[in-house]
Amino acid sequence: MQNFLQFITENQQMIYVVILMIFLGIEVIGRVPSVLHTPLMSGANAIHGVVIIGAIIVMGKSNDDNYLALILGFLSVVLGTLNVVGGFVVTDRMLEMFKKKK
Amino acid sequence: MQNFLQFITENQQMIYVVILMIFLGIEVIGRVPSVLHTPLMSGANAIHGVVIIGAIIVMGKSNDDNYLALILGFLSVVLGTLNVVGGFVVTDRMLEMFKKKK
Amino acid sequence: MQLDILTVCYLIGSVTFILGLKMLSNPATARKGNLIAAGGMGIAIFGTIFLYQTDNGKGLHNYVWIFSGLIIGSIIGTLAAKKVKMTSMPEMVSLFNGMGGACAALISAVEFDHVYREFRLDTNSFADSVPFVHYFTISAGAIIGGISFAGSIIAWGKLNGRIKDFSFNGQHILNLLVLGFVLSIAGFTYWSHASITNIWFLITLLSAFVYGVLFVLPIGGADMPVVISLLNSFTGIAAAFGGFLYNNKVMLTGGILVGAAGTLLTMLMCKAMNRSLMNVLIGSFGTKNAKATVGKQQGGNYKEITINDTATCMAYANKVMIVPGYGLAVAQAQHVCHELEKILDEKGVQVSYAIHPVAGRMPGHMNVLLAEADVSYDKLLEMEQANDEFKTTDVVLILGANDVVNPAAKSDAASPIYGMPILEVELAKSVIVNKRSMKPGYAGIENDLFFQPKTSMLFGDAKKVLQQLVSEIKNL
Amino acid sequence: MQLDILTVCYLIGSVTFILGLKMLSNPATARKGNLIAAGGMGIAIFGTIFLYQTDNGKGLHNYVWIFSGLIIGSIIGTLAAKKVKMTSMPEMVSLFNGMGGACAALISAVEFDHVYREFRLDTNSFADSVPFVHYFTISAGAIIGGISFAGSIIAWGKLNGRIKDFSFNGQHILNLLVLGFVLSIAGFTYWSHASITNIWFLITLLSAFVYGVLFVLPIGGADMPVVISLLNSFTGIAAAFGGFLYNNKVMLTGGILVGAAGTLLTMLMCKAMNRSLMNVLIGSFGTKNAKATVGKQQGGNYKEITINDTATCMAYANKVMIVPGYGLAVAQAQHVCHELEKILDEKGVQVSYAIHPVAGRMPGHMNVLLAEADVSYDKLLEMEQANDEFKTTDVVLILGANDVVNPAAKSDAASPIYGMPILEVELAKSVIVNKRSMKPGYAGIENDLFFQPKTSMLFGDAKKVLQQLVSEIKNL
Ligand SMILES: NC(=O)c1ccc[n+]([C@@H]2O[C@H](COP(=O)([O-])OP(=O)(O)OC[C@H]3O[C@@H](n4cnc5c(N)ncnc54)[C@H](OP(=O)(O)O)[C@@H]3O)[C@@H](O)[C@H]2O)c1
Ligand SMILES: NC(=O)c1ccc[n+]([C@@H]2O[C@H](COP(=O)([O-])OP(=O)(O)OC[C@H]3O[C@@H](n4cnc5c(N)ncnc54)[C@H](OP(=O)(O)O)[C@@H]3O)[C@@H](O)[C@H]2O)c1
């Protein structure tokens, strides 16, 4: 329990950021009309592709002789890029179809 | 410029909290109907009474012989309490008047 | 351990503030939201009192002072908040807001005093020994808090009529100059000789007060709710600077939250009246324009009606709709209005009220006013509902309302209120308007409605007219 | 300095994500919002590549690997996204989501490998040398990423028909057991002997995959959009754990944002179909209930109509409304439907489409479908608009829609779709329904509409029927 409290104090800024972000995530899309559900899902999908930054760091830090890390890292860069690029492009294409009404 | 950038890095968590909070403040009340404007203003007014915590700290830290600090601190505790207590009570009274429709 | 629990208290405080504000913006949950935020505030306050530790691990002292301050503040605050008349709410809020601003300014002053005591023997300036960010935080808190305090007091005075509107040519330029002065002195203090910075700081603070006064003085008294909302967000920002100063998360988050929400709320308020914030602050209409437009009367013909005829007309109608406005509020006629409603009800007339959201001088003004007079809630129709009902209404009785029933808002693109949603009273069979004269209302513009064939004017003070009307109907 | 700029890049990234998501939820700004988020992502990515420094101040290396990865990923991603058919969008999103999950899992694997290499010669367990938080972050990323990856692949397979729905009694209990297994192994690894933790970790990862598969397998294929949205928020959380691991703010904020928004979106999707998330995941209707309710046919009488009569009926109408549904989508009949509309238009008939938001199998399905067939936008009416128009409509032609025109949603409180807003086609003068049989639709319930006197059934595959209809009308 004490450990846990201490963890909270030490990481309080991080915890604030997380909590506020959760609130924001919920508030921000609270009013989305149902026709936009699919593009919104797809756009959010592209955003979590930010995980690619972790892949780049892994890749860029691993030693030249650590083949496991190199290969896994390379694979994760490719997969992450697919997520990001594919995600944004597909969302854009979808939204093109929804052009403005009236 | 460099100082400024350094300041940002050193306080990045704080800056994140501030920015997210600004977004939240805006998002959270975005849909308020006009009849609630006055109570909402009054409720928000009570919330910024949180400044009283600063007054308590000032008061509780000042030396027993520092009369200026003691008097100003005491005054600020009283004013801050007025803001908090008065604010919440008056908001509650107002909202009592708006009871649910239908 | 103690500090860890305090962190959690603050976290709870921040979350309740967000939740509370969110719930406050929805009619169904507003009251609960206020209580939740209050609960979080309590946790944060008592957490601080009992758990706070300074850098060297000591707790707070001076508990007697602290608790007496809390108790005195609570008693006065509760009494004031409970005693105040419903219609004087904005005054009360303004006063409380001023207290918050003063509190922020005082904290900054004490902190400045700390710094000053440490460095006053320094032969150099503050710039050499105090980090800029620290000084900046202190003086920003003092200036913003000071402006908010002084401005709120003026707004309070204006609302209860103690202070009259006051403006002259070049006022805005003077204001800018004073603001510039405040900021330069604040900057100058940092680089000036350390032993005399206390005087400069005092001057900064005082000139911030002066700016606060000058800022609010020229703004029309009727616009005070908007100004209070703006000053409210100022105090929020001042509180946030306090949070920076003490690296205190709950002050920081609470302050920023109110700062942001208050700014948006101010803009929403302006939007509900179809005006821009600039327009309110520069105060163009409601003051000068008012006089200008009164001149160009369209000089149409209007029809008057007697109390007697009005009484007959209403007593034999099937469905009557009452449209209350600012005039009803100033005449304090809500109680006799409720009486009229009851008498008509007894006669079998179906009576309801059409409530425009910005009728009166504060949002929701009519709701609180009629609630005070015990009018039952299901008789209050919101604008959209009311507009659906007018078609089937026989008589609309307008009591001291003007702009909110002005058809120019729909038809005349050049009108300053163009685009504001209005109560479409012309849809009813006949309209009776009670006001004291043909003078315009808040927006200072002519109202075509008064010249239409189905409209009759019933001149006189709302309260007196209603009293006569009630006795007439009784005698029918 | 370099790192300071990177901090700013990340700050910009986080802000654009919030703004982008906000704009994405409004039709007028959605496209711009997507681009803004993409721009912020670009800044964050290139900032990392060029400005990142490890703790000992070195930059990244292996640029060749990084850039080839980026280029390969971009090319494949762009091509796939550009080539995919509009109606296969959810498949595509699911696949991309799986890639993100796999990426998160791989990162965790590499980080685990780092830790393992350091401590494998340790005679004790990880618990003695690795902080719990660090291990927890790594394995949470691996598990959640793994589930998201495997689940997404199954969802993809289901959507394109490669994988069939598969469920058996006790499936849910098995799932819970597997989940328990994953978590216990993950915990066990931390306290087990350090030299063999790599094997345990591999087992954790593999069993997370298994859980992902089992989790999605029993859920009805038609519910995949909801599942994808849920897995989308899982990947967001996995990304956030990556952010914790590297103390990287943009990953953290982006991940949490998507995690929270994705969860809410999942619930909103369920709500739009008037179902609960639980109901979707446990998969009660659409599978079992479907069969159950088909049994209790109300056995009313329905009227059939020939192609010939339909053609006459429509060609001589003044105003025709087409209601497309899932059946139109599976029959790929959007193009011939557009043809019908053009021919009717030439004959002077006023034609428009009534679009229900959840018609089809993904939100907005009908919009993209008809957009693909070049139907002009002002012919697409949203539900509210359409419901206003039905009163003045002569003929409503329903093409493979069922639940979205089922009056039980308004009248029968016991119906599983009760409360879902529907297209009120009964307001029109006559209704023609095209489907292949009297079988129910997605919700598996009877539709009273088909038995009403003003309704006629036109059986057959939507595409074939429309082709015949077009040639009939041409010949008239
Ligand atoms: N609600 C808010 O938040 C808020 C805040 C600031 C401004 N406003 C603005 O205020 C206006 C509100 O519209 P409104 O229709 O309620 O008021 P209004 O347009 O200001 O009209 C009030 C009318 O009441 C009459 N009146 C004054 N004293 C009276 C008395 N004792 N007995 C009978 N009549 C009396 C006045 O005419 P005589 O002088 O001829 O009697 C005046 O024309 C809008 O323009 C709105 O934008 C609203
Ligand atoms: N949009 C979303 O996000 C989403 C996601 C998941 C679920 N849902 C649910 O899906 C349903 C959508 O309603 P809906 O009215 O569009 O579809 P529906 O209720 O599923 O009905 C579709 C109808 O099309 C007919 N059909 C199938 N193939 C056909 C063909 N080749 N030619 C002609 N007709 C054909 C079927 O009848 P026959 O078999 O007799 O031909 C069926 O009754 C709602 O219940 C909604 O809640 C929506």
C-alpha cells in the first residue's frame, strides 16, 4: 500500500497526464454522429500507430551484432509504418466519400 | 530561445497538464444551455477558490514574528474561504431554483 | 507517506473539479456536480491543513489562525449566500470572485515579501539572485489577481446601482496606457536595485487595481454578467499561477480549468446575445448606439388598450401565454404576476410562461425570478416549446420584454440583434405589450412588433399594471 | 538543445492528436482533422529519428534499417489503402490495427530481450533485480498488443469470409481460463529463475495470441465493426505502455487518447444499434436468438408484386424514396440502383435515398456504398430528413433492408431493437420490399411491415431484380 502511494507521488505528473487524457478522449468524441463511426475508428487506429516511435527507438538503439533485436525491430518498424500510413490514407479516402452535405 | 526550450523540457509534464486542462475546460462546458450560464459561472467561481490552499500554506509556513505575513495570510484565508464556501452555497441555491423540468 | 496521501487528495480534487464542471453544464446533473466539486475541494483543503510538509519535512503551524480564518470565512460566506435575493445573484458571484482575486494577490504579496527579505541587502538587482520564472509567477499572480479583485468590486457596485456607467472619449486609450504602465513597472522591478523593489512591487499592485477599475468602468451595467464571467476566468488564471508557485497540482489544474472554461463561457454568453466579446468590452451598444438609434423612430402607428379591455380579453381567452422580460424583473412584479396566473387559472384559462434564455440581464434570469414567486415548473416553457405553442394561443401578454420578441432579429439583417433566436409572439391571435413608454430596450433598437395591427400597448409600470389587472379580473 | 526541440515536437504531436480526433468527430472538419493528426505524427516520427538521444547522449544509428522499414511500410500501406474496395474498409482497418498491435508486442519482446540478456546469468529471479513496474510495463505491452494482433487478424478473416463463425458451449468459460493462464504465466515469469524467463515470456506471448483468437472467434461476423473498435482501443493502451517504457510523452498521450476514445466509440456503436457491449461480446443475438425467434412466425398474410407492376407503379409516381440496406450491399447492387434512379429521373420522377445510420454492417455503410456508385450527395437524406419526406412520398422501394424499417422498434417494448430510431416508411402511400425470402435480418426478428396492406413483397436477389426493373421501365 505504501509502495503504491509512493509510486503515485513519484509519477504524479504522469498520472495526471493519463487521467486528463482519458477525460479528453471521452469528451472529444462524445458527440460524433453515427455515420462518422467508421472513419473515426479508422482515424483513431492511425493515431495509435504512434507506437512506431517505440519501434524506431528500439531499432536505432540496438547493437549491430544483436540480430534478434535488429530483425524484430525492423519488423516492428515496417508494421508500425503500415499502421500509420495505411491508417491515415484509408481514413482520408473514406472521408472523401462523405463530403459535405447540402 | 535556448533558455525557453530548456524551460519547456524541464517543465514538460507541467506543460502537458496545463495544455490538456485547457482543452478539457473548453470541451467540458461546450454544450451548456444558456439558462445554465449563471449557475455554471458561479460554480466555476467556487472552484477557483482552490487558491485558498495557497493561502493556507502561506499562513502555515510563516514565522510567528512575521506579522506582515501573518496578517496578510490570515486575510487571504478569510477571503479564500468566502470564495469557496460562498461560491458553492450560492450555486447550490441557484440550482435549487432550476429543478428538473417535466 | 503523509505527502503521498496528500498527492492522492489533490488528485481526487482535480478529478472532482473536472467531473463537477462537466455535470454543472447539464441541467439534470448540475446540482450534484456542484456538490461533487465542493466535496473534492474539502478533501484538498483538509488534506493540505493536516498533511502538508515543507521541503525540510516540517508540517504547517499557526493552526489557530488558519482555523479562525476558515471559520470566519465560512460563516460569513454561508450567511451571505443564503440571505442574498435570487435576482442579486450576479452581484454575489462578483463579490466572491473578487475575494478569490484578492486572495491570489495577497499570496503573491507574501511570497514577494519572502523573496524581498532575503535579497534586500543585495547590492544588485533581483535579476542577479532570483530566477526569472519565480519572479514572473509571483508578479503575474499579483497583477491578475489585483485586476480581478478591483474589477469585480466595480462590477458589483454597478449591479447594485451604487456605481454609475462612466465613459469618456479616449477611455480605451487611457486603459491601454495604464496596462502598459503596470507591465513596465513589473518588468522594471526585476531589474531595479534589490533594496527598493518592495516599493515598486506595491506600485505594480496598486496600478493593477487602477487598471481593474478603469477596465470595468466604461462597460454598460447591463453587460456585467459577461464581465463577471471574464473576471472569473482571470481569477482562475491567478490561482493557477499560485499553483506554479507552490508546485501544487490541485491549484494548478483547478485554476487552469476555470480559466479555460470561464473564457469559453464568456464567449458563449456573448453568443447567446448575438454579440461579440469585443463589442461588449468596447461597449459600443447599450451606451452610445442606444441614443443614436432612438432618434430614427419609424414613427408608425400603435394602438393602446385599457386595463379594463385587457382584463376582459384575457379572462375570456382559452389559452394565454405570458412573456416576462427585464421590465418585470426591475418592477419586482413576479409575485403579482403569479397571482394573475392563478386567477386566470381559476377562470379556466390555460396560462403558461414563455421563457427566453437571455430575457432579463443574466442568463436564466426569468427562471430564477419566477421560481422565487413559486410559479410551478411545468408552466415554464422553453423558447422552442413556446414557439410551437404560440400558433394556438389567443392572447400573449408581454411584461417588460422587448428585444427578445423583436421580429427584426429574424427579418432585418442590418439589425444588431439579427440572428438571435426570438419568441415568435406574432403567431398568436393577439398580443398585449406592457411597458412604460415607447422607449427601446437593452439593444437600443426600435421594435416593429409594437406597430402591428394585432398588437396593443398597455403602458405603465409592470407591477402597478398587474395589480390593477388582477383586481379588474376579480371583479368581472 | 536537440532533446529540447524533440520535446516540442512531441508536444505538437500530442496536441494535433487531440485536435485531429476532435475534428474527426464532426462531418464538416473530419477530413482536415485526419490530415492534422497525420502532420503531427510526421513531426513526431521525424523528430525521433533525427533528434532522439539515449541517456548517454548518443543519437540513434541503423538509419539504413530504419528508413528501409519506413519506406517499405509506406509503400505497402499506401497501395493497400488506395486499392481496397470501399466496402472492405473495416477489413483494412482491422488489418492495420493488427499491425499496430504486433508492433507494440514486438517492441516489448525486444525490451524483454534486453532485460533478459542482462540478468540471465543471475541465479535469482527477475524479482530481485528488475523493478516490478518495468517488468509490468513490458509484459502488459506484450500481452495487450498480442491480443489485439491476433484478434484483429481473426476479425479480418471473418469480414472477408475466410473464417466462419465458430462457437460451442462453454466457449466463454474456456476464454476466461485462457485469460487466467496468460496472466498467471506473466506473473510467474517475474518470480521464476532468471535464466529461463525467456521461455516463459514466449509462452506468455503465444498464449496471448491464443486468447486473442478465442476472444473474437465466437462473435458474430456482422458484429466485427464493434470488435475492431474495441481492439483498436486495446492497441491504443498497448502503445501507451510503450510510452511508459520509454518515458515518451507522445506515445503515452496518443495511446491513452485512442484507448479512451476507442472505448467510448465502441459503446456508442453498440448504442446506435440499441445493444449493449456485453450483448455483442457474448453474442447472444444474431446467433442463437435468431433461430429462436424465427420459429414464432406471426404467420400473417403478405402480398407479392411482379417486376412488371413494380415498374409501372414507380414510373408513374411523383416521388419515390429508395431505402437501401445490407442486402443491397451484399448483392453489390449499388451501381444498378444508381441506374434505376437515373432512368426514373429522366421520366420526371423525383427520386431520393433514405439513409439510416446503421443500415448495413458498418456505420456509414450506405453512404460509402452509394458514393462509390456516384450517386450525388443531395439525393442522400439522413434519417430525420427522410422521415419528414415519407408523408409526401408515393412509393418507397426497400432494397435488402429489414431491421432499419421495422416498426417494432417504435411499438413493441419487448423487441430487442426497441428504442432504435427507424425509417418510418409506413407514412408513404405504398411500400415495395425487395428481399430474397421472408427470413429475418440481422436482429433475427419478424417484421410487421411486410404484412401491412400497403406493403408488397418483390422477392429476388437485389441486383437481378434491379436489372430487370431497369429494363422494364425502359420498355414502358
Ligand atoms: N440574459 C442575459 O444574460 C443578458 C445579459 C446582458 C444583456 N442581455 C440583453 O438583454 C436583453 C433582454 O431582453 P428583454 O426583452 O428581457 O429586455 P429589454 O429588451 O431590455 O427590454 C426591457 C423592456 O422593459 C421595459 N421596462 C423597464 N422597466 C419597466 C417597468 N418597471 N415596468 C414595465 N416595463 C419596464 C423597458 O421599456 P420602457 O422603458 O418603455 O418601460 C424595456 O423596453 C437582450 O437584448 C439581451 O441580449 C441579456
Ligand atoms: N451499420 C452498423 O454499424 C452495423 C454493424 C453491425 C450490425 N448492424 C445491424 O445491422 C442491421 C442493419 O439493418 P438493415 O436493414 O440494413 O439490414 P438487415 O436488417 O440485416 O436486413 C437485411 C436484409 O437483406 C436481405 N438480403 C440479404 N441478401 C440479399 C440480396 N442478395 N438481395 C436482396 N436482399 C437481400 C435479407 O433478407 P433475405 O435473407 O430474405 O434476402 C435481410 O432481411 C441493424 O440491425 C443494425 O443494428 C449495423
